[in-house]
Amino acid sequence: MGGKWVNIFVASVVIGLSGCASMNADECMASDWFAIGHEDGSRGYTSDQFGSYRKSCAKHGVSPDFSAYQSGRDQGLVEFCQPGRGFNYGVNGGQYRGVCSVEMEAGFIDAYRAGYQLYTLRSYVNTANSQIYNKKKELEVAEKSAAATGAALVSGETTTEERVLLLVDLKQLSEHIGQLELEIESLIIDRAQYEQDLQIYEQTVSAYNY
């Protein structure tokens, strides 16, 4: 592995370990700021990221090399701002922060929007699936409660006063069950439309060859 890529690998490890946490003194002193900048650029980070490094390292009396960081970030952004990366970034739901140069942004934005639209359509389907699942579980609980209430209603041990209350409960449960069934039916219709929209768009976007 070449020296450049070793440095970038080390930088990515440092970033991964530190994340939002403060960098320790050894990390601040030993870091290759060009490599860290390259890593941040390749991830589409803004230069604001450098501010967190500077703040962390100031506690240890270390001043990060902004010039080296910015040079590395500029190179990393060249990799990030490719249409293919833009599409993948959008598909994964990434939020573009306007980091690409004017020369590269047009192609990147088109690809990013195409990917983000795919992400959005998939999210609609996934959300509908989740909602249907939750409503069906809620329906299952309501139906079990209704069955138990119905059994108690016809029990010989139930008093007249208790039957009056149980009838009220059963009426409310029946209404709730009916409402849930309507909601599930509506969600299933919505999901079918989302799935159709997704299928059509997947066929369309496949022609872009990102």
C-alpha cells in the first residue's frame, strides 16, 4: 500500500474513532491533516468540520494545519463530486451541503437528485409496510380483547351490572376494530401505488447508468 493511501487510511481510523468526541493529544500531534482533509472531502463534509478539530486540539496546545487540511479536502471533493458518487449519496439519503465546485456541481446535482428521489420512493414503501404491520398488530390486540369481552359477557358468573359495562366495552372495541380495518385497507392501497411509482422510477433511472 502506497504512503499516500496509508496516510488516508490512518486518517479515516482517527476520524472513525474520534467522531464527535474530542481528539486526544496524540491524535492531534500525529494526525496527517492532508489525509484527514481528503477523507472529509470524499465524504462531502463542509470545511466547518475543521473547526471541531481545531477546538479539540486547542485544548492540547496543538494547532491543526488548515492549509494541508484544505488541500486534502479539495482533492477529496473531486472524488465526492462525481455523478456516480452523487447518485449513491442520494440513494443512501445523504444531505448535500453545497460543497462541490461550480464546474462539477451541475452533473453531481442531477445524479444526486435522481438518487434521492429513489431513496424517497423506497422510504414511502418502507413506511407503508411499517404502518401496516403496526396496525395489524394493533388489530390483533383489539380482536383478542373483543373475544375476551364477549366471553365474559356470556359467562354465567357475570352480573347484570357487569354485562352493561361489558356491552359498552364491546361496542367501543367493535368500532375500533372497524376503524383499524379501514385504515389497513387504505394503507394497502397507498402501498400499492408507492410500489408502482417505485417500479416505474427504477426502470427510468436504470437508463442513467450512474
